[in-house]
Amino acid sequence: MNIQQIDQTYVASTYGRMPVALVKGKGALAWDENGKEYIDLGAGIAVNTFGYSDDVWIQAVTEQLGKISHTSNLYYTSPDALLAKMLCEKTGMKKVFFGNSGAEANECAIKTARKWAYDQFGDESHSTIITLKNSFHGRTIATLAATGQDKFHTHFGPFPGGFVYATPEDPDELEKLASENACCAIMIELVQGEGGVVPLSQAYVDAVVAAAKKHGLLIIDDEVQTGNGRTGTLYTYMQYGFQPDIVSTAKGLGGGLPIGACLLGEKVQNTLTPGSHGSTFGGNPTSCAGALSILSRIDDELLKGVQEKSKYIFDTLSGAKGVQSVTGLGLMIGIACDKPVGEVLSVCLEKGVIVLSAHDKVRLLPPLSIPMEQLKKAIEVLKEALA
Ligand SMILES: Cc1ncc(COP(=O)(O)O)c(C=O)c1O
């Protein structure tokens, strides 16, 4: 049996995979088992910030593997302490809880918001969290419930209650939900990723900030996909001019190893107490050493490059044949197209370019460090496939 047959026989059938087995990668390039080369505009779904097998990241990870690869959270280790310090210094947040994934970072955010309300009211009366329709917050039972898409609310019930869903760009509905429910938080993605790469407008985000202030609610900013330089600033809230109370992030932070982080702001910095939350692999020294090497290199120069490459993609594809719209921020881009998205993905793959989908759109999440020449070559292929 080849790799695909073994996988299809033994791996749970939760993924619709493309008919390719990737065996090697370097930067934005990947090779399949037959030696065919691809330019990858997906970066493992926004994970490989500096591309595949980045040398600096490999060195940081392997050095740490040779020192201490894992220990329990019963002891101190330096990579997670230094990573938490760097995250706080770069964001103005106060403390960090580490887990393994975006969903886990969001679980922590949900638990923190509810405990924060419990600590004030002495009961669970203010446990409701407003999330947005069309959002995506993860695959655990609670983060599925937080996700504002009906299709995620089947098969696995009963789901936990305590979530109400607001229509993006409708401040009146948000105000109504905040008034009619005993809430503790509003949870948003500033660019709805899985929902089709749709940025929230500045006016709507201002309304979210105003509603949170008026009703005494926390703002949870899900930056699992948008974070870590992806949209052209270190975190996307920095472009919208407000300070969230909780930021969840994952994906690109680890640069290829599993890590999730829940950043806690001033109001909630002491909400979680010993025993109230935890994760065996949370703060794993190897993942944290890799993340430190990633985070320390997301600097102004890299972010300027993200903005320039973004502009190139928008300029080249907006109004191109077969393209209905180009949306997104930085190197998180969605393309609504005339052709069925599956067809565009297949044609690109055939021609050596990997792109993703989100709903019925083509989605681009290239490594932030992709060289301009490789990006141009790949976008030409995509442009032809879209026409
Ligand atoms: C905004 C957002 N939140 C949460 C998640 C879940 O992250 P993970 O798959 O790491 O659990 C995702 C994954 O795509 C996401 O895009």
C-alpha cells in the first residue's frame, strides 16, 4: 500500500485530503513523494510562519530537545517563562496560559471570562458570551458551541449553553443581545477566517468596544488564525486601535509545533488560580523554544514585507478574470471566484501551487517570509486557474 492507501485504511476519515503526500519542505516550497515541487500558499493553514523547516527554528527546537524536551507543569522551565514575558511585553497583556491548540486557547478564554463573572457575582448568573454569526472558534464541544454557524451544532449534542450569536456589522442587534442577556464577554475574530476571510469593519469593532464598556463585558479576541504577524501587525487588534481583555492565539506562534496561548489582560490576570485550569503539554519547553524563535523574528521589517506582498496580491487579483472579490488583511486573503473553488484548487495543485479554501472562496495563507519571486510565480498560476 502507498501512503495514501495506508492513511485511508487506518486514519479516522475526518479530513478531505488533496491527492498528494508531502514528504519534504523548505521555506515556501514543498515536494511530494514523486519529487514534484510545489509553491505552498497555505503554510499548513497559517502555521509555518517562516515556511517549512526554517533553519533558525530548527536550531532553537533541537537545542531545546538536547536540554530538556518535556517536564510537567509542577516545575519551572525557562522557555515558557521567557515566551510569556515576550508575549506580554509585545502586547501589553499581563499573563499567559499555554495549551496545545487554538481550541484549547479558546477554552481557556471561555473559562476565564466565566470565572471572572463568577468572582464578581458569586454565582453563574452572568455566564453568557456573545459570539458572532459566521465565526469559527474550534472543534471541542464548548468551542463548537461558541462557533456561530448552525452546521457545527449538529451530531454531537448536547452542547453547553451560554452562547448567543450576533450578526456581524449590526451594532443594534449586539446592543439588544447585551441588554437582554446576563453576559460576561463578547468574543470576536477580527477577520473571520473559516467563515470566508471577512474582516470586521472599524465601525463595527468600535461598536463592540462601546457595548463592552457600557455593559461591563470582557472582549475576547480570537487571534488563532489572524495573530503572529499574519495580517500585517503582530496581532490584528493593533490595527483596530483597542486593547482586548483576552487574546487567544495558536497556529503561527509555534511555527510548526503545537502550541496555543491565552493572553490575559489586566482585569483577568488573577482570575485563574492554582487548580482552576491546566494542560499536560501546556508550556512544553520544546514548543515554547520554537515559538520564542518565531515571535522574536516577527519584527517591523517582516511586517512591512507582509503588507507589500499583500498589496501585490490584492493589486494582481482584484478585477482579474473570474475573480468576484478579494477580501482579507495582510497575508490572510479570500478570493470569491466564478469557478467552483474545488476546481481552482485542483488546477493549481496540478500546476505546482498549493492554495486553500474557506467556504466557497479560495484562501491564501502563505508563509510570511515567502520570497517575492515565488509569490509572483504562484499568483500567476492562480490567476490563470481562476480565469
Ligand atoms: C479563529 C480560529 N479559532 C480557533 C481555531 C481552532 O484552532 P485549532 O485547530 O488549533 O484548535 C481556528 C482554526 O482554524 C481558527 O481559525
